[in-house]
Amino acid sequence: GAGVSQSPSNKVTEKGKDVELRCDPISGHTALYWYRQSLGQGLEFLIYFQGNSAPDKSGLPSDRFSAERTGGSVSTLTIQRTQQEDSAVYLCASSLDGTGTGYTFGSGTRLTVV
Amino acid sequence: SQQGEEDPQALSIQEGENATMNCSYKTSINNLQWYRQNSGRGLVHLILIRSNEREKHSGRLRVTLDTSKKSSSLLITASRAADTASYFCATAQGGSEKLVFGKGTKLTVNP
């Protein structure tokens, strides 16, 4: 597609429920990144996929968070047993080949855990 | 961990004035990038400067990089109300292509 697409744009969920956030990167971009941004804060790195390499999961805050990227394209970030502190905007970005070129970000998913 | 730290945290200026934002970082980098964010959603890539470059221009944007001081500055000349946004610096550290972002500078340009 023309840009990075994220869905849903907004998600309200009850504490303890599982959620899935989707990211559809730019076609042909081999690198995909997930970040989260709490209100008024900077971006916190979560996970990075590059081609067929093992993902860099070093930013995932707990084992309730997981992500996969199927077929080198669409990625899903899953949060199990959501907590109120998970409330944030989850941003996905892709880049052509992960060699330090600029990222293209999606518009994010605003997750609210009530 | 936080790599880039922007300064100031907030900046308010009048339309037509120049805006300067600074970024400091801690470790060696491959490149440094500046992004803009409106309304707390997606970020837009503005400019990238590599570690062997000292200055770069793009339209009304001027970025400098001083690797000896581990700092960068973003200058927006002749600001417009539409430049109102948060601006983030991000660094790609040696050996990794993931970007580490600072907390940003919130710029307000008053008409």
C-alpha cells in the first residue's frame, strides 16, 4: 500500500482481556518496528523484524506481549491479560531494508484498558 | 533506555521567528534522525544526518551534528503556525538499526 496501515485506530478493552493490533507495512519494506508511546512521553521500542532474521524482542516489557510477522509482511502485536498500564498509543513503522534510512510510521492504535 | 534527550521540552515562539531544538545522546551512532508528530499519532520523518556529516539542509530545516559533543540541533527558519507539533530526535546506534527516540520538544508557533 501507499503507507503503513494500522488497525484498529482505537481500541477500548476491559482489564484482563487479550487484544491484537495489526500493522500492514509498505509493500517491499523488509524492516518492521513496533513502538509504544504513553501520554506525553517519547517512543518506547518494543520489537523489530528484519527480513527472515530472528526478531529483536529486547523491548517487550513482559511475557504478556508478543508479536509475529507472517510472510514478511503483516505483523500482529498481541497483548494478553491487558493491564491499565498497557494503555498507550502503539505505533508501527517500516523501512526499506533496515539500514538506517528513515522510518515510515502508521497512525497508531490508541489502546485504552478500563 | 533513553538515548536522545531533547532540549527544551517546550518552546513557544511567534510566527516568522526561528525555532531551535537540541538533542543530546550518549553512545556512538550510525545516524541521527528528526521526526515530527502532530496530535500524538504517527510520526513523520523530516531529515537524516549520518555520523560523518556535520550539517544538512532541507527546505526551512537545518540540522547540525557534533559527534564530539554527542549533540545535534534542528533549526526551523521563518516558522509558521503549521509547524506547531512535537519534534523528536532518534538515533541508530552502532550495530543496530532500531531507532531510539527522545521525549521530544513540543513547539508552539503563535500566529
